[in-house]
Amino acid sequence: MTPAPIRIGNASGFYGDRFSAVHEMLTGGPLDVLTGDYLAELTMLILGRDRMKDPNRGYAKTFLRQMEANLALAMEKGVKIVANAGGLNPAGLADALRELAAKLGVDVAIAHVEGDDLVQRAEELGFGKTLTANAYLGAWGIAECLNAGADIVVTGRVTDASVIVGPAAAHFGWARDDYDALAGAVAAGHVIECGTQATGGNYAFFTEHEIGVPGFPIAEISADGSSVITKHPGTGGIVNAGTVTAQLLYEITGARYAGPDVTTRFDTLTLTDDGPDRVRISGVTGEPPPPTLKVCLNGLGGFRNETTFVLTGLDVEAKAALVKEQLEGALKARPPADVRWTLARTDRPDAETEQQASALLHVAVKDADPEVAGRAFSGAAIELALASYPGFHVTAPPAAASPYGVYRAAFVDAHEVPHVAVLPDGTRHDIAPATETLPLSEVDNEPLPAPFTQAEVRRAPLGRVIGARSGDKGGNANVGVWARSDEAWRWLAHRLTVTEFKLLLPETADLEVQRHLLPNLRALNFVVEGILGEGVASQARFDPQAKALGEWLRSREIDIPEALL
């Protein structure tokens, strides 16, 4: 008989997500497995700094507190828990969980997965000196722990989808070369790993639905890897083809989505309605994974500081020029290594409120010396208070400099990375890397659809006819856009070229931009290289994670055929 689908819920999309989500998911309806994604590029830096202060730390403490409140409930309901909350210290988190379980009097089998932490070998592997160095492991260590009877599995840096793929692989007994089934689980995992972004959060067409407080998502994964994305009944938000499409496009590049276990072909999947708040993902095909693993490298880049001057009323440009000249003059004896000025003309003429009459002049500095970026900078800025433009004030008092991080991605042969499942009884089981691999390559773009042409057009925001979802991958930004009808897709595929994209978003004009087609989703994905500098922790720009880049694109006006409006 075909095994029943495994019902996997997710209760965390980042370190700091809704604390009550674990309890909500355990009490909202039936689950087989509850997962949590706590790690991101920035999180690894935060945990690295924690570990510098105390080598016993380095894991997501929030997860431990959530387990203190919900461990007994999860075991009572027979729900297994898989989370990457181990961060830089999965063994330490596993030990802390055992102590917690003993204190609570709960009988629970705990396992963990390790091997991803390469920081001690960073220079040997050619990465140079770095604060953290973590390879993205796959799902087979998790599956091994679950097959050995673990109730809870905590990991370090695995791919986000692996916490979903591992339980599915264990449940169905998939083989390492069941690529289509694995790819289907990766697609489902990619949708639910960011939590409520799959259930109406951060959704372009939120005004069309009652979002409220969205419930967390669930993937019902079948033996062939197909899945249904849903949520517990009665919870807020919405699951429809749009919310699932948006999340499928989030933080990807082209049609091939590489992972340590399988390369998933996002150009093969199909979305179909399966009832209220239910969307089926089917038809996903997979290929052997590449021979290398991605490595997340984080280092300390120096120190940064910032001040925002408020310029009110008349002569905004002249006021900005004056304070810029004065501050740079005050710092000329030892200027910071990097100084960036940004003038945001948020003011309007004849404004009815003072805030509407004001523009914001932002200055950010970076330097290796905390004193240069600290009081030497902020003190010089505030000393201008009575000596500069009329109406001088700032949005926040002067502050000391704060350290900032620098992110880099690297790749290493998978055979160089240990992957160890530490089972509930303490037995260590080595997980071999994939034996069959295929170097990653671009997919040949399918022919464009026939163009949608209509003589009558109207100037309107692009977001009237397309959705968008954007985010960060290191120093790059990804902007996925999709159409909601075949006609709109025919227009979008021809109209939104790389050239047009750069015209609509002038900040990208001098950067490398790649366009990828996903006709099965009626979608385009744009990758903007280098717009985020050295990653989110470097705070290179306003909106350092590019979360709103897609919404900026949707707000830009363009000539749109009347029929689509």
C-alpha cells in the first residue's frame, strides 16, 4: 500500500520569529513533524559573536525556551521535532535539551547532526581567516537520526529545506537517487521554511485578503514527492497560488536550484488549486547534485556609525551641502575609511505638517578603528548643532560605533566536509557525500510566449498587474516577479527586459543584472549582483536585505495595456 502523506509543519522562519508559533502548531491540528528554520547568513555572524564571548554558546537560545514550554506537549502528541537551531554548536544544544528533558521529567530521544563547521580548517581550505565558516549540509544526516528513533533532531548549518526533506526521506524510505521525490520535497520545503511568507505574510496582493495574523504553513508530502501546502484550519492568512508562487521565487536564481542532495528543476513544477487554503505542487523533477557544497563565511569587517540630519522647509539642497562641508571638514585630520551620504527628499512644498516639510540627510561611516567611527564621528556631527543650517536636528542622539560583518560565499568539494549523525545513544554515523554528481549549469531558456499587443495603453504602477517578492543572497538581491494570467504573462515576458528593469530601478543601472524565465510559474527572476555590498551585516544600503526592492519595482509606473488593467 502507498504510505500516507507525511504532514510537516514549520514554526520558525528566522531567529526571532513568533515565539508562540510552536505551541500554535502543536495545538492547531494534527502534525507528524514540526520543523524550525532559525539560521540565516546574518544569524551565523550573530552566533559567531556569541561564541566568541562563551564557547558553550553559539546556538539559538529561543528554541530551548520554546522547548521548555512545549516539549511535553510535543511528546504527548507524538510530534517529532527537527530544527537547525544548533547553529554553531548543535552538540551543545542537544546536551542542553537533555538537561531540560530531565528537569521536566519527559522521556525523549535526542540526536544531532554536525560536521558543517569548518572554521578551524578555514585557512587550510583557502578561505582565509574568518569568524564563521559553515558548509550547507543536506538531509541524510537528519533522516539517519530519525530512522534511529530520535524524537528531536537539531542540526547546524543545513540547507533550509533539509529540515523538511530529511523527515520525508526517512518516512518514505527514499534512496539517494530518488531525485524526483527529493526535488518535490525540496520545493515543498522551500515554500514552508520561511514560515508565514507562505501564508499571506509579505504578500504583494495582501489587500485582496483578510491577512490578520497568518498561521504557520504545513506541507503534506506524498511518497512521490508531490505535496499540498496548507495551514491549520481557523488560522489567519491565506494559502493560494500567489502566496506559494511568491515563496517559490524567493531567494533563487534560475530554473536549477542546487542543493547537497539534489538539484531541483523549478521549471518543471505545476501548481493547482486543491481546495480552500490548499495548493498542490506536482511534477517536480530532480537531477544529481553538484560535486561541491556552498560555504557561508562571516568575518568582522570593522566598525560603523551613522547620523541622520533632518532638513526642514526651504533650501534643502543648500542645507545638505552646508552640513556635509562642515562635517567632512571636522573629520579631515583623520577621516573614516568609508563615508556615504544619502539625501532622501521626503519633503513636500507647502506642507501641512513639519514632518511632511522635512527631508532626511543620512551619513554612514565605516573604519577599522572604533574611535574614528565612534565618538570622533558622532561628536563632530553633534558639535554642529548650533553652527550649521537653520532648524538643525537629528533623528537620534550620538552613539558609539558598532562592529559590522562581512559575508562571503565559497564552495568546497563535498568530500572535504564531514557529515555526522550523532544518534540518540551517542553512536556516530558518517554520512557519505553524493556518489553521483552533475556540475551546475544554466537551463536553456524556452522560447518566449507570443507577445500580447494592444494599441491602447495607460500609465500605471507595474504592481497593478504583477506580484513580486525580493530578498538577499549575500551581496546580491533577487527580485522574482509573476503574472496572474496568461495574457499578463505574455506582456510581462516581453516588456520587463533587463534594460527596462534597470530603467525602473536606477540603483541597479551600473550593476550586473541577470534575468531568468520560469514560464510554468508565469514568472521572471532577476538577480542584481553586488547591490548589497558585502552582505546584510555590512549595511551597504537602505533596506540592506532587499526585502522591499520588489515593492519599489511594483510602484514604478509603466505603459500597461488597457485590457490588463
